[in-house]
Amino acid sequence: MECLAKWEWTWDAELGFRKPIRSVTESGICQYVDPAKPIILQTDVSGFVIAGFLIQHDAHRVAWSVNIYSRKWSPLVKNYDT
């Protein structure tokens, strides 16, 4: 199969690519792990995805994600009984 459309990376595409990355890295959604503090593991699973979060509290008892993992189930795993 041949693609006849010419592909070009535009400035709008670059900004669209950078914006979500900047939102996550600059907003404080994730923080660095402090090995001196307890780490909480929170998980979530559905019929379509699995996710895990490592969480730590700051000095004001505010919970911060220090690591986030998620992935979609494969078609084979989606067929398992729950």
C-alpha cells in the first residue's frame, strides 16, 4: 500500500506535541521520589486498561504522583473473564 500524501511536520504540530509534555512537567503533577518518605502504591484496572501510581505526601499532606504507569490490555487479555 502506497501513501500518496506528503507528510510534513509543521510548527503547529510541534506545538501540539510539546504542549501536553510541558503541562505535565511544569504543573507539578509529578514530583521526584523522596526515598526518606513512605511510598503508596495505588492501582486501577478495568476491562480495557491497567494503571499504577506511586504516591508520596509532601510536608502539607498533599499527595503527589511520583511515578505513573498505564497500558491497554491486549485483545487476548480483554477476553478473559473478570
